[in-house]
Amino acid sequence: MLLSRTNATVLSDTDYLLRKTDTECSIEAVVSLAESVGIRNEARTVWPWEWDEKNAVLPDLENAPGAGVDAVNRFRVRGTQEFELI
């Protein structure tokens, strides 16, 4: 679900913890991607975050990126009470 190029994934109650659909479900990942993946060349730009050895943090766009800082992307998907994927 998280890394799918489309949102055509069908959700069911088994995708939710203890089948409690009223609490919704969520998956999140912080991923470091190689430049060759080309995600920054998509029609909708996906700006990388920076990894500070503990968390993914928004980069300081006003100043030049820090030397030695790893660029990461944060991906998140949420399943709603209506079994929609957002």
C-alpha cells in the first residue's frame, strides 16, 4: 500500500488493527532513495527531507543544505473509516 504507484488498493476490515475500522489505519516510512530512482523528476515534485540521525526534519530551504546530511523522503498512507486510501 505504502509504495504503490496507484491508490487502486482495496482495503478490507482485516487491514485495521483488531478490525476496528472506526480508528482508521496508518502506515508511515522514512526512506533514503538513490538519485537514480528519479522521484525528484516526477511531474509533482517530492522534496527530500533531511535525516538528523534521529528524525526526518524539514530542510532549511533558506540556506544551503548541510554538508553530510542524508536526504530522505517521508511516505504516509492512511486508511479511512470508509475503506478509502489517502
